[in-house]
Amino acid sequence: MLSRFAAGAPLRAARPLLPILAVALLALPAAAADRPEWTSAFNRDVAVKPGQKVEVDHSHGNVVVQGGSGSELRIAARIRVSAETLDEAQRFGSAIEIRVEEAATAVRVRTVYPQGRYRNVSFSVDYDLGMPQTAALELNNSFGKVTVSGIKAGGVVKNSHGPLVLSDGQGAQRLENAFGSIEVARVAGDVTVTNANGEVSASAIEGALSVTNRFGRVVAKAVRKTVSITNANGDVDLQDAGGATINSSFGAVSVATVGGDLGVTNKNGRVAARSIVGAATVRNGFGAVELRDVGGRAQVENANGAVTLNDVRGDAVASTSFGPLEVGQVKGALTATSANGAISIREIGGDTSVQGSFGRIEVANLKQGARILAANGEVAVSDVTGTAYVKTSFGQVRAERVSGGLRVENANAAVRVSAIKGGAEVRTSFGPVTLEDVAGTVDVRNQNGAVELALAATKPCSVTVVTSFAPIRVSVPDGLGLSLTSSTSFGSIRSDLPVTATGTFGKESLTGTVAGGGCPVSLTNQNGDIELRRATPR
């Protein structure tokens, strides 16, 4: 690639990085093809003593560095200059200096361009360097591609306005670039990468990897030790690492197969992570989060985005807002929180605590009970081992197949309960309550809503029902004895079953026994009827 100076412009080696110059370089190959070109070669071999490093300071050209088994620095450079006349090109090219300096600690190679006034000169110097693989390398370049391979000692390689490639190295490597990509592969040591306005790709790193980038994608694969990635305005893709910490924004984050812990902090982008051996913590905003297959504790904090958490072998904490929350297959305890979004919970091995608002909540297959706090949304609970507590408002509650006790506190909505083995306590208003196949104590307090209760054919039992402005209907299976106390006002009491009166008996009050007495049943109503029905055999 030829760098170019416009007519009459002063040449200064320290000022070739102007954006205007960078744009002009793109158009040079076609223009230079019709102009005279002067070329020259530079070759020199320099012995590199033990303990000396190789330093290269260059600009406006490509640099290739290859580490080898020898003890010399082999320098091969090709100088190209084009101008409006061949004399002008030769005058400029002859003034280019390649300085080689031998110092106690380093062998230095530096390119020095002439200063002065030249007319429409385009130029480049490309290096091909062979150096001892055991010597350290420090290289600075700009406006060209840098390729380094086979260096077995630590190194620092800096470039700008061109790609940078490093491969097959050992020792700690530090790479820096701007306005160009960085690619590093097969390094048996730690790698530190800093870039801006370019993509970063790293693979097969035996040590730790640290990447800082902006305005470019970061891809990292097969890193034996920990990975630290900080990125902005670009995606992050990480696969197969010993452990990882990722900080990003305005880009998606994708992670797969981490042998240790994972920490992700992102904003304005999707996060997807799976196959984490250790613990995983993900924080995000304005983007969906999907986290699967976590060997340790999992924690997800999101805002304005969906959360999917699945297959966690430790405890789990998940929260979001303005997006659905879905959690499944957690062996430990779960705490889930959402606002303005639906919640779906499945197969939790430990204690389950759920809090939500303005969205439907559905939980199922819980092994250690459940505590659910909601507002302005429906709640559905099923297949719970242990006790269940549900509190909500302005949304229907449905609970079925709970092995322990059930307590429901609702307002302005219906409650439907079935197959509860440990008794049920229900509080609601302005909505019907339906209970079926509830063993143990039943306690229902309703206002302005009907209550329908199908008693289970099990003992012991105890039933208390209170409501107003709506009927109470109780279905009694054959053979179940009741000790009945019932009363109402502005309503009537009717029974399909024979009742042996033992106390008051009238249209609004009835005390007596059914089938010889037994299960205490207390029914109290205001402004509504009370009915005892014979249960229909199933």
C-alpha cells in the first residue's frame, strides 16, 4: 500500500495519521498505476545477543515477522515510490532511511521518511523480518498490515489503520490496534488485546485472555484459562473458556462452554449463555437473556427484556421487568421477580418464591412448596409438594394437586382449588370460589361472591364458609357424616340430604347432623342462599 503526499505539502514523518490522508490512500493503487514507480531493496543481517530484544518502529507499509531457530535478525525491506516523474520518485525514495541500531538491550529497526516539499508522492516500505524465536519483540506500526508468527518470548505489538495478526507464539503477548482488526491464534501464554474500531478474534490461547475493544465484534474460542472482555458497540462471541467476565453494551453477547464461573454485564443487547460448569451471573438491560445448563448458582438481573433460565444445578435468582420470565429445571431454591410481564416456573427442587405484577404467573412441579406474591394478574399453581401460599388481586387464582396446605389471599377475582391434601384457606372478594377434593380443614371467607364446595370423602375434616350477596353450595358424598351449623339473612337454606335437626330449624337457620354427624361444617351467609347437595358419583 502506497502512502501519498499532495502537491506542495510538507513531508513530516510524525504527521501521516490525518483522516484525510487515510481516505486518500484508498484511491492510490489505480492512480499510481499510470505513474512512474521507483523501487529499491534493503537487506541486512544483525546478530541478536542473548537478553537483547528486537524493536521495530515503522509506518506506511506492511510488516511480516517470523520467529526462527537462528540467532540473527534478518531484515528484508522493499521500498516503493511513485510520483509524477521518475526523478521525483527516485529523489524521495533515496532519502528514505532504514536505520538499524545495536544497543545493549535491543536491536532497533526504524524507518525515517524525508522531510521537505515534494509533488504528489506515493510511497510504502514493506518489511519481511526473520528473528530469533526466543527474543522478545516490540513493534510499532501504522498504515499497514502486521503479521507476527513463531515468537516464543513475550512481545508488544502495536498497529493502527491496518490489520494485526499474531499466531503460534509463547509467553505473554500484548497487542494494540486502532481502525483495524486483530487476530491472535495458538499462543501458549497470556494475551492482552486492546483495539478500537475493528474486530478482535482470538483462538487456541493456552493462558488467560484480556480484550478491550469498541466499535467492533469480539470473538474468542478455546481459551484454557480465564477470559476478560470489555466491549462497546459490538457483539461478543465466546466459546470454550476456563472462566469468563464480560462487560459489553450495544451488542449481543453469546457464550458457550465455560469450565469455571461466568459473569456478564450488558446493556442494549441480547445475552445467550449455556454450558457453564461453575456459577453464572448475568446482568442486562433492554435485551433478552437466555441462560441454560449451569452447574452452580445462577443469577439473572434484567430490565426491559425477557429472561429464560433453564437447567440449573444450584440455587437460582431471576428478575426482570417489562418482559416475560421463564424458569425451569432448577435443583436448588428459586427466587423469581418480574414486573409487567408473565412468569412461568417449572420443575424446581428447592423452596420457590415468586413475586410479580401486571402479568400472569404459572408455576408447576415444585418439590419444596411455593410462596407467590402477585398483583393485577392471574396465578396458576399445580403439582406442588409441600405447602403453597398465594397472594394476588384483580386476577383469578387456580391451584391444583398440592400435597400440603394451601392458603390463598385474593381480592376482586375468582379462586378455583382442587386436589389439595393438606387443607385450604381462601380469602377473596367480588369473585366466586370453587373448591373440590380438599382433604383436611377448609376455611373460606368471601364477600360478594359465590362459594361452591365439593367435600372429599375423607376424615378428619372441618369446614367454615362465610360469604355475602351470593349463594353457598356444598356437595356432600354419600356416607360422609356432617355436624352442620348454617345461617343466612335475606336468603333461604335448602338440603337434598336428610338433616336431623339438633338445634334451630327454619328458613334462615339450620343446625343438625347428616348421616349421624361427624365433620363439623359451618356455613354463614348474608343476602344469599345456602344449599346442601348430594354429590354426583364419578
